[in-house]
Amino acid sequence: MKKTTRAIHQPYKRRDAYDALSMPVYNAVAYEFDNAQLMSDVFCGRVSAPDYSRVGNPTVENLEQRVKGITGATDVVAFNSGMAAISAVFIALAQQGKNIVSSRHMFGNTYSLLTSTLKRFGVEARLCDLTNVEQVEQQLDDNTCCVYLEIMTNPQLEVVDIVALAALAHQRGIPLVADTTLIPFTEFSAKALGVDAEVVSSTKYISGGATSLGGLVIDYGTFQPLGRALRGELLFNFGAYMTPQAAYLQTVGLEVLDARYRIQAANALELAKQLQILPQIKHVNYVGLPDNPYHELAKKQFGNTAGAMITIDLDSKEACFAMINKLKLIHRATNLFDNRTLAIHPASTIYGAFTDEQRREMDVNDTTIRLSIGLEDVDDLLDDIIQALN
Ligand SMILES: *Cc1c(COP(=O)(O)O)cnc(C)c1O
């Protein structure tokens, strides 16, 4: 079956008692056992069945199975936010004295997780230019526990050569972990590019229009200790498993992910082309534009779509604020891949707590507005932007 079919038709692990077509929300915390031996077998992992919803829940497991079916992963673990999924992977792979090789171009909270939170536990973040393979090679050593990258960085929209970095990491037995939030896994195979584990903020494309928070770790089983640590240690000792209500919403979201994504990506491309013509906009950054420096590489790796996030640059921060204030249809809000189009000024919000120097290092500029393109008619979006610029 193709991915779009699997997104809807992945069979339930166990037939529902009432043959419900969509997996019910099992809000139960604990599950009863027929006898003490079975209870012992489940608790000790000899038999797979839910026992306690911090570590296993039928509704959440159903979402995990669907994602497993689509991606061909060996295991998928659902967390209650993207950040919970990302921190779980780092905690599973790292320990005092180890280092993580990554970039300064990344989501703000991941950056501060690496450079301040994990630093307190003796884990070093080695941030370098991931587009430069030689530079990455110089950073790797025997204490490197993973190479971590975003497939399309938020908000810089940088794309790296994943195949080259995976080959480099694998030569030294180091896993490559990729945040694939910006292009859904229905579009491309991260495993085929050499990614050992994907982390996704399912809050974004998968939730189905900003219905709920969630995060996924998609483990391809190519780096053995990861899956074991996630299920056998992280959920037990740290918690942060996805809630059944969120899993239900995200399963419904996953069923229509491909349909929504196609419209959003097409809208983004069309809008990016139109915005390039407007004189008030100094620069439009969208990987789907043929003159974008990452266009060819992105096409090779992720296929013909380039996501639904665009950034535009105006003359000044004041011009950005003025435009954002005048928007009538587009919402002033964070988040990505809502059904509605959203606008935010990253430098003063998501990156507002960083110093000017840190923002410079991260290439987060005062003149940039980030747009997440929704399902509206492109003409209405363009009209709104034009009236807001004037
Ligand atoms: C939003 C986002 C996250 C964090 O996800 P949450 O679900 O908000 O915790 C991580 N990485 C990227 C690229 C994101 O856009």
C-alpha cells in the first residue's frame, strides 16, 4: 500500500470490542489482568499489552502504529510535545562527557536545550556549519553521541546534504538524528537518506490544524540502543507520553495530512512567487522557488514540494511590526501549519530572550517575518499582505 492509503487503513493491533471504525479514546490510566502471571509477563515485557498509560495506551499506540506503517520504522514513540520527543532522544543518547554535533540554525527551544539545559549535565553542544562537510568532520570525535539537524531549519530554511552527513557519521558509528517537522514524512523517506531516527513536532502538520500538542520519535532501528532506551527507560523515568485525547486528534489529522499538505505547499509556492514581485519586500525565502540556493538539493531529498513556511524580509523591524499590525485575515500567532495562515516576527518573539549576538550567530534577523501558509485562497492571502504593506 502507498503512504496515503496506509495513513487511513493501518489495521488495529487488536480488534476493537465494538468494531468502532475510528480508534476510541481510551482515557483509562490502568488496565486489568486475568491473573498474576500475565500481569508479571506484561510488566516484565514478555507479553505486549497496556498496563499503565504513562508507558502504553491503546489510542496512542494506534497513532504510533499508523506512523510506523507509513514510514517503515521499527518503532515509533509518541510524546506530549515536539520538545519532549527531542529531549527524550538527547537524554537517551547522551551522557556526561559526550557531545552533540549540530548547527546554530535551528528551532529556538532546541538551541537552548542544547546550549544551556544539556550543558548543565555535562553534555557539550558543538555547533558548526552543517552545510560544510569538512567542518562537520572536524567536530566529530569518539565522544560524539549524535549528529543532529533540522531537514529545513526553522526559521532560516537552510537545507543540508543529509546523505553526505549520514555517511560521515556512520563511518564513525555515530547516529544521525533529524527533526523532520518542516516536510511531512508522507512526502519523502528519511530512512532512505540515511537518517537513523526522526523527531517530529506533530503539533504542526500532523495535528490537523493546531488541535493538540505532540511529538514523535521515529526510530529506524539502525542504531540499536535508541529504541530500547526510549520505551524501556525514558517513558518510565521521565514520562511525557502523549495523551490519548491528543493521539485521537492527531490520528484524525494524519488521515487528512497529505490532502492538507498538498494545498498548503501549493499555496506557499504560489504566494512566494507573487510576493517576490512586491517592491516593499526585499527578499522572499522559500525553498520551492527555483532561484533559492537550496532548491535543487531539497528537491533531490524531499521531492517536489517545499513545505508551507515562507519568510519575507522588509526594510526594518519597524516596517515588520507595522505590516503585522495591519493584517486583517492572517493571524498574529506562532505555530506552523495551522489551517489558517499565521504571521510572526521571530527575532522579537521566539528568539526574543536571546542576546543580539546570539541572534546574529543564528541568522535570525530583525527584518524577517515568518509566514505559515494555510488552506485559504491564495488571492485572499495576497490581498491581505498587499493592504498591510501599503
Ligand atoms: C515547533 C517545533 C518544535 C517544537 O515542537 P513543540 O510541539 O512545540 O514542542 C521543534 N522543532 C521544530 C522545527 C518546530 O517547528
